[in-house]
Amino acid sequence: METNRRSFLGASALMAGGALLTSFDCEPGKMPAYRASGKGLKLTWKPYDLQLRHTFTIASNSRKTTAVVLTQLEWEGVIGYGEGSMPPYLGESHETAQKFLSALKLDQFRDPFRMEEILDYVDQIMPGNCAAKASVDIALHDLVGKLLNQPWHRIWGYSKENTPLSTFTIGIDKGPEVVAKTKEASAFKILKVKIGGGNDEEMINSVRSVTQIPLCVDVNQGWKERQEALDKVHWLKEQGIVFIEQPFDKHNLEDTAWLTQHSPLPILADEAMQRVGDLKKLQGVYSGINCKLMKCTGMREAHKILETARSLNMKTLMGCMTETSCGTSAAAQLSPIVDWADLDGNLLISNDLYEGMKIVEGKIVLSDLPGIGIRSIG
């Protein structure tokens, strides 16, 4: 054990020194040995449309597909995979992702271990484009993890045994459809129910007609009046709800702070929480936050957000969009340190291209594959 620790610390020191590292030889469980190289990073990408198994309805919209961009970052014959998922509310599309990724000149970087420098450059090229930036961030993490021959949860020092249960999402629908969806999710130990569409009680009662397991709810900014919202929260507590996401418009901090103060359940920020700088204004307004790679530009910033939120005694939820196993497996690397997880995005689609983290009897199970822990099956 001590020998492995010394090897890891030695490799970390080499990384910190900014050495140019290249082709490697590696036995299972050992750190790779590197030689110098002059080649730069090669970024490629392609647009892709995820096909949802069911029409996905939240308080503000419905959809049957989700646009994503799939990236590859290659260096010395090793490829890292990334993904940017772009549901409509993010304001991104195949066109905006293409424009952003085309503007990047990553071949100027000849050392993938200089991750801060590379990702600072990516973040500063254009404002916004958070999902497109996440696609590069994830690919870089996958690449560097493969070069180190370690998964990122281990590089960060997290214990994979500490992964939480994951919720499974039930979108807004009519009673019979909700019952059917709930029965399909019988393997899960906690469900997330979308509400805020005007039929909140019908949604919860339909789920409760099938199961008595714990539930959480996501209002997606659908509630408007604070006293009515508080009445609903008390009713939801009686129904076995664990926490509530984004009850009001993300800009309505006053009503949210009032509700959080009076609520018997934790109130979490979702749409209101994007970048690490948001935590300061959200502390005291919400009980906790929902961190998603596609909102915050990827794994680097998500890591900062979760560690900072924990230091502020805020509850943490690791969430996702509808994504392939590339995106959910990247997010799952951080799941051992969160209070809750909602990493079912790959299970909501019918055309996944990767295999990675699993959910077994409701619990997240991390792969031991290096990087973000996936393999391509598409």
C-alpha cells in the first residue's frame, strides 16, 4: 500500500511540475511511465439527438428528444470521451455548440495534465456555452484519468462504497401514465416526481397508489405564491417527501428565503444554481443545491461547487440532464460526497452509446475503468 501511495505522489509531483508527458507503459494497478512529446491535443465532435423513452414533461415544457454534442479529445493515441447535453432551457443547441467548439484551438496545448490552464482557456473563449464547455472538460478528465490509469473518484480520494441511492424521475403526466411509469421504476428506492404543472396532488397520489418509498419533488419554478407553496410543502411532508427543488422562479430569492425559513423540508436550488460564484447569494436562501455538469461547465467546477457547498453546511444533490452514460458516469465520480443523487439520465433514453456506471437495487455502482469509467458501445 505504501509503495502505491509513493508512486501516486510521485506522479502527482510530476504533474504539478508541468512536465511534458507522453506515451506510456502501464501494468494494471500501477502508475504509467511517460516520455516527452511535442504533440498537441486534438479535439473532434459530432452532434447527436437522444431519443427519450417517454415524452418528458416538466412545469415549463415537454420534449421527446434532447440535443447533445459528443466530443473526443485525443493525445498520443489515447482518447477521452465527453458530452454536452442541451435541453431547451439552457439556451444551447447543435449550432451554438458547433460555433463554440470550432473556436477552440486546443492543439496549442501539448501537456494534458495542465488542466487548469486548458480549462481556464476553454471557459474564457466565449461567455455561456456551459454544456459545450462541459463536453470538453469531461473529455479532458477522461483522457487524464486514462493516462493515470485511475478513475476520477479515486484520484479525488473518494470511496466508491459511499455512493448514494439515485432517484428515478417521473415526469408530469396524467394519473394512469404516472402509475405505469412508477411501476417501471420498481427497482429504485427513491423517486423524483416532477410537479408544478397544476396537478401536483394528482401526481403524488398516483405515485402513492403504487409505492410508499421515499419521494422528492422538483417544481421547476412552477409555484407562484408563498403561502400556497408552504401549504403544499406541509402536505408533501405528510406524503413522505424528502426534499423540494426550485419551488419559485430562480430570480425570486425573497419568497424562496421565506419558504426555506418556514419549511419543514429542505429546499434546494436547481435552475438558480449554475456556477460556483452563485453559492454566496444562495446561502441562507436555500437549504442546499443541485449541481449539474451541464450547468457549471463540467467536472472541474462541479468539484469546486460541491466541496464549497459542504463547507457552507449546505445540502448537496448531484443531478443530470437527459444524457448518455458518458455524462452520467462523469457526474457519478463525484457522487460519494453528496447527500443525494439524481443520475438516471441515461436510463431515460433508448439510444445510449456508452456503458459506464450502473444503478443496482437503486444504488450507484461506479466502474473501476480509468477516467470517467466508460467504454464505447455505439
